[in-house]
Amino acid sequence: MSLHEKMSTADLMENLREELTCFICLDYFTSPVTTECGHSFCLVCLLRSWEEHSTPLSCPECWRTLEIPHFQPNERLGRLAGIGRQLRSQVLQSEDEQGSYGRMLAATNVFSDDEQSINSFSTQSHGMNRLYFSNKAENQHKKKLQEVLNILRKKKREAQNILIHEKERVILCKEETKNCKQAVVSEYMKMYQFLKEEEHLQLQLLEKEERDNLKKLRDNEIQLTQQIRSIRKMIEQIESKCQNSIIESFEDVRGTLERSEPLLLQCPEATTTELSLCHITGMREMLRKFTTDITLDPATANAYLVLSEDLKSVRHGGVRQQLPDNPERFDQSATVLGSQIFTCGRHYWEVEVGNKTEWEVGICRNSVCRKGNLPKPPGDLFSLIGLKIGEDYSLWVSSPLKGQHVKEPVHRVGVFLDYESGHIAFYNVTDESLIYCFPPASFEGALRPIFSPCLPNEGMNTGPLTICL
């Protein structure tokens, strides 16, 4: 083998060694792993490198930041490193036998550049070098194993500490849950007590209003009874004088007329009673759990009604629009239905009525008559009507029609439906009070929301009805 060929073999061996060498320890790979950027390292070297450096972790060779410290074992590269190690040992041994061992070692930077000295030293101490390299490799392997063992022991301690902490957290979690349950029970007990007191207070207020109204009615009853008695007595006196054949003197007639004058000026009046709306604490928070998105159905709207683009608002436009007279459309009543159809469940929505002098909101059967303006049969309509005449404000409910005076106008109405329990109720959203609750009914068939802004009333009632929830 020529010198050129020998040098080429040494170069090839060096190149192979470089490809199979860890960038960190500069030795053949031991249990190599490959990072996501494609570079390979000994497992222990990589772990030790990451342990010595703070986050963010990076590749020791290209310094690319690794979002997640992740690597894959590279068994094939490990086998190639083992083959390279054995091959290098055999080539060195072969070169040594041919007298060129020193030149090979010089190429691998193990000994000095003095080829003659190295060859001589190699020839004289061949067995000692083999033992030296064997012991060195064994020590390196033991050292790496010890490093792995230390890391694993450290991780074991960390895992044990975390396990102890997790067991403590299990006990703490149970204790916290127990305390929270006790707190919930305690808070609801306070709430029950508070609501019970609120209920008692509202009942007391209603009873007081009942007593006040009854007193006014009884006082007026006594006054009207006295008035009737006085009028009856005066009627008898005048009838007696008219039937007497001899008319008394002018002074007697004038006296009778003067006595009757106060009675003639009296005007019998009925007593006006007022009932406060029932305030329900926490009403809105409770009802909002059943909020349903309500929109208006253009196909049902009377031709005079104007709907907003989002189908959330309706007003009386004052001018009849050119719309098809389909069976669903109201032709006489200024009414529109909601698009939603209810056959089950609980539903709640709110309607802003503002300062309108007349309006109507509620629930009706889907089969309600759309043509004409005749009264709806009982059970077809459950609505609330607001009416303001002068300074007098009253609320009326349908089926059957009945009303009551209220102290303050209602600006926003809440409508609640519980289909299964047959429950329909109206609420004053502003002061969280119950306006009216219909007696329980048994619903059959579909129900729908109903809205009417009513007639403009000479420009005094042009505002819209707006669905707020």
C-alpha cells in the first residue's frame, strides 16, 4: 500500500469519526438521540447540557430555540458509532502491524507529528496502548452511566416530592370542597331567610293596602248612604207639597228649594282604589336564565306596521303599505306575532314600551284569528294592555278583561311562559315587581309572542315597541 493510499485511509477514518462523534463530548456517540432540528448528541450529554443552561432550551450545535424539549432515540446512529469505533480500532491495529501506526495516530491528533518516534513508541508498547484505550473507554462508559444514574435519582426525588404534594392536594381539595359546600348551604340559608322576610314584608304591605282600600270603600259607602237618605227625604217633602191642593206661601217654597240646593250640587262618586305592584326580590336574575331570543314575523304584521331591519322593533307607520294579504297577516288589528313558536319549555323576554299611551304585549295561540277585529275567544289570548288617559294610568289583562290603576307607568315589561305548568306572568322590569299572573292553564298546541303598538292617537302614541331580550 502506497503512502498516498495510507494517507487517504487515515483521512477517511478521520472523516468517519467526525460524523459519528458527539458535538458535546467529542467522542463516539453513546445512546444517541436526535432533536427536532436534526442534530444528534449522546443522551447524557444533551440532558446535562440542558440541565446546565436556563430556559429557553436550545440545540447545543445550532442554538435553535426548542419550544418543547423533545428528541427521538437514534438507534441506527448508535449502531454505526459502534461499528466506527471497532473499525477504527482494527485499522489502527493493521496500520501498526505495517509500521504506519504512528502516522494514523498523528492524523487523529492522538500523538505528536514526529512519525518516527510515534511508530517506535507504538511498536514497543502496543499491548500497553490497547489496555490503556480499553480502560479509558470503560471509565468513560462508567462515568456516563453514573451521570445518567445521578440524573435519574434527581428526577426520582422530584417525582416523589411532587407525588407527596399531589397527595396533600387531594386531601386539601376534599377539604376545600367540603368547606365550599358548607358555605353554599349557609349562603342559601341566609338567602332563604332573606326571601322569607321579603315575602312577609310584601304580604304585610298588601294587607295594609287592603285595609286602606277597604276603609275608603266603607267610608264612601257610609257617605253615599247618608246622601241617599237625605235625597229621599227631600224628595218626599217636595212630592208632599206638590200633591197638596193648597200651595203654601212663596217663602215656604223658597225655603224648600234652598234646603234641596246642597243635595242638587252633590255628585255621587265611586272610590278609586290603588294596588301596589308586588315587588319580587331577585326576580330579574332568576327570569333571565330563561331568556329566549324573540324576533318579529313580517308575514303576520298588519300593513300599517313598520318593522325594524333586525325585526326587534315595531311601530305604527300611519300609512298602509302595499303588502300581500296572506292568511297569516292581521288585516284589522294593529298586531304582529313573534317568529318563535313554543310547544314546551320556559321562556322569558322583555319589551320596552317607553312612554307610549297605549300598547299591548303577550302570548297567543298560533291559531288565533288574524282577520277582523272581533274579541278573541277565552284561551286564545293572554295579554297585558297599558292605557294612559290624561294623568290616569291603568293596566288591563285579557281573558277575561279586567284592569287596575297603578301609581306609576310601566316602561319595560317582562313576559314569562312556562308551557308545561301552564304559567304566564307579566313583570315590571324597572322595579322588579309582578304585574299579573294568569291562573294556571292547560296549554294545547303552539303558542307565540304577540305585540301591538296600537293606533297613533293623534300623534301621542307613535313610539315603537322594542324587544330588549
